[in-house]
Amino acid sequence: MELDRHSHPNASIVDAVIRSRRAVRCFKPDAISRHVIEQILDVARSAPSNSNTQPWRVYVLAGEDKLSLSDALRRAQIEDRHPPLRHLPDPLPDAMRTRQEAFGATYYGALGISKTDIQERARATARNFDFFGAPVGLIFAVDSSLSKYSWLDCGIFIQTVMIAASAVGLNTCPQVSFARYQDVISTHLGFPAGFDVVCGMSLGFADERSALNSLDMAREPVQGFSSFLGFDS
Ligand SMILES: Cc1cc2nc3c(=O)[nH]c(=O)nc-3n(C[C@H](O)[C@H](O)[C@H](O)COP(=O)(O)O)c2cc1C
């Protein structure tokens, strides 16, 4: 029997939630209760993981605790003793470099910052550490002894958090920028020995007035990244 995905009752809801998620970088200050975040994490914990190891750990910050981490990170950024985070290789493979440049042009274009304005770019980066004004900040961590396969588990978990948040009208931004300040964060939050920052995340309600929140980042069509083998058509 031919499956018509579009006629399945759950598909339109799930698809709409997945497609409506976008990285939000300007939040309203409206608070979110611990209860709602616990519900989101309770959904996300059903994410799959290699041998069901569930390697993720998450710190959920609000109020004074969030502000004090942001302060510590702002100080660290001003001190400037941390080397830049090499979160992508240099040079990037061509296709990815083209997309990264398109992202940079769209993002900094929306902020009105030119490619050569290093100071303003640093100021824009600093906004990451304020969780873009979101009332809740999350820091995801993983045991440093684990390999890239377990980081993959964390990625699946993190996306599930974002989808569960989107389903109740909350917005997010996953943020690798936090990983530059691994030592500051692990000390500040009291990580167990030997844990790495995977990434941070802002969580809250988007300020829809901000042009920064309507960047429509292009995606490759399916045929651009997939190879089908053994199908009749
Ligand atoms: C692992 C990961 C790390 C990211 N780190 C940052 C970051 O540090 N700061 C930021 O503003 N956006 C960050 N982003 C958001 C991406 O720029 C964004 O997902 C991408 O441009 C696609 O846009 P969209 O999420 O709105 O569809 C990150 C996304 C991922 C998945």
C-alpha cells in the first residue's frame, strides 16, 4: 500500500512544529516556570542514544544564577585570554563555506554590521552570553571521556528539547559560543570533574518586533544532500 504522508493526521502537526523552529536572537523578558521547562525536558529525555547511555547533562539557569554566569562570561570576554573557539575547521569544505558566508551576510546584514567591523562583531557575539535577553539559559554538558558518537546523542537530545519547546510556542537558540569559556562555565556551575560544554541555549518567547528573528536561513533541497540507491523511480 502506498503511504501518503500528508494524509496522516499527526504529520501536519509534527511538520509544522519542526518547520516553525528557528534560531531566535532577541527575546521578551517574560518568565517561564520551572514546571514548563521540566515538562520540556521530560519529553526530550525520550531521545534515543547509543546503547541507551543518555550521556547528556543540562544546567537550567534563570534569575540571579543566569545573570551571574552572564557576568562571568562578559568579564572573560573582556579579559580576552581564551583563544578563539575553532568550532569549524579552517578552511571549511567549499559547499559549507558558501553557506557559512551566506549566513554571515544575512546575520550581520540584519544587525547592520560590516564584514570588517571587528569591534561591532565582537559586541554581537557578546549578546550570546546574555542569552539574547531570554529569561532562561541552558548549558548542555557531556562527560569528556566520551567520543563524537555520544556528542551525536547530545545533538539529538538538544534538537528534541527545541522541538518540545516549539510545540508550546517557546523559542530557542542553540549556541556553540559558550564552549569557548569551558573553564569559566564548569567552575561557575560546579560541573563534575571531566565534563565538557557541548553548547548553550537561550529559551523564551521571541520578540517578534526584532528583524533578527525573521532571518530565513536557506536550506538545500533534498536532492542536494541525499543519494537514493535501489529505488525504481
Ligand atoms: C550546534 C549549534 C550551534 C550554534 N551556535 C550558535 C551560536 O553560538 N550563536 C548563534 O547566534 N547561533 C548559533 N546557532 C544557530 C545557527 O546559526 C542556526 O541554527 C542556523 O543559522 C540555521 O538557522 P535557523 O536555526 O534559524 O533555521 C547554532 C546552531 C547549532 C545547531
